[in-house]
Amino acid sequence: MNRGEWDARIRRATELASIYPFAAEGLHFYTRLATFQERLYAEIQGALADSPKISADRPLRNELDLSLLLPKFPGFLSLIERIAPAPLAQAAASLTQKGPAGWQHGIQNFWHTDSELAAGVGYAEVPSSDSTGATSSDQVLAWIFLQPYAEYLAGHRESAIVEGTPSTCPLCGCKPIVGVLRSEGDGAKKSLVCMLCAHEWAFRRIYCPACGEEREPQMAYYSAPEIAHVRVDVCDTCHTYLKSIDLTKTGLAVPVVDELATIPLDLWARQHGYEKLQINLIGA
């Protein structure tokens, strides 16, 4: 990851906001959020520039530098209060009141547990809480805040050989946020992008990352002519879906951003009884 990649995300979000007016509000929120994340990434990169690479044998989520991260958290919460949808802004205000001990708890709880961030979590009017007392909104805020740190760690890691095609990120264990299709021979190869550290790994074309279904009749995909480069990959066994960005159709697409912009596909999928594998940064 480098600064140019963050700039590409921000530019693509700005471009898509003018192309897809229905997604403009969410994309404007994302551009401001990504601008903060880009700056935080640069600060993390500067602070950890001399640190050795993480061993391929050491789990990425064994690393957590709270002395580096906690001082950045109040500014993040202040930003979310100003720019986020009302429920998430209110959650940020509530978390601000908990002070450093509450912030540390929220960050550690997300980082060290297998958090489930289902559709609508963190953007709902009444957030739920888990057995530790952390609310679902706290989990979402920690996820958004920790993304630049996780991306830095993923890029500062020794190469590892990954066997098979895991359904969760081989570096941090989180779910994929989007699929990607790239040209390969006469067809296209598929990969998945992690929702936390943005690591991309190869994946089977006919395989459900939610339940492991691999029978072709149970797997399908749908797209709309006006958004032809984005498709909805669905599983009729577990009724889960994940969007994939087809770079063979639109090479200028930025997968994590184009996924955000194609809200009508999410609406279609949910109307047909499918549940999203992992929400995105605007809660869709």
C-alpha cells in the first residue's frame, strides 16, 4: 500500500459520485473518511518505518500498538461526529464520553475477537451489545479506525505460502468485503479483498465464501446493464451474497470503491432474500 492507492480510492469515489447520484451522499462520506485514513496511514508508516517486517508465521492480529493508535482516536471520533450518518455520529459521541479506557476496550475487543459485522450494524438506531459490554457501533468504529493500521501491517509482512483458497483473509482472518475478476487467458480469475487489511488472495470461481457450497446449480450471479462491471454473486444454499468487480469490463474501477457505489444491487439482493456477507463502510 502506498499513498497513490489512497489517492486512487478518493478520486474514484469523487468520480462515481457524479456518475451515480443515488450513491453521492455515501461516497462523499467515504471520501472524507478515506482522506483521514490516508493521513493516519502516513503517520503510522512514518512511526514504524524502522521496524522489522512481521514474520509470516506470526498472526497479523498479534500486533497492536496502542501507544501509537490511542492518541489518534479522539480526532477520529470527532470527525465521525461531524460527517457520519446520524446513528454512527451519535455512537461516536457516546464513545467519546467513555474516555481512553473505553476507547482502548473498543479497539482491543474488535482487534482480538472474531467480530460479526452484519448488514446495518453500527448504522442502526439501537445498537446491540455483546457479552463484554461493547456495542455493535463501537465495533464498527474500531473497524473503520483500524483499517489503515491493518493495511500497513499487511504490507509490512514477509511473504507466506497460502494453501488452498481460504474463505477468510489468510493474514488477519477477517471476511472479504468484495470480489475481483481479472483477465486470465480466455477467461477471468477471481480473488477476494479483506474487509480489514485489504489483502487480496486468490479464490475459486464456483465456491461460496460463507458456507463452502461448490455445487454450480446453487451458485449464481446477477448484474444490471447500467452497472455491468459489478455483479452480485449469490449462494442459494446459505442465501448470502458478495459483490464482485469485473476489471475485464472496467479497468479503471477501484474494487472497494465501486462496491460502495452500487447500492441498487444491494437493494435487489436483499429484496430477493439474500444477506450480505460483510457490510461496507457506508453501512450497505
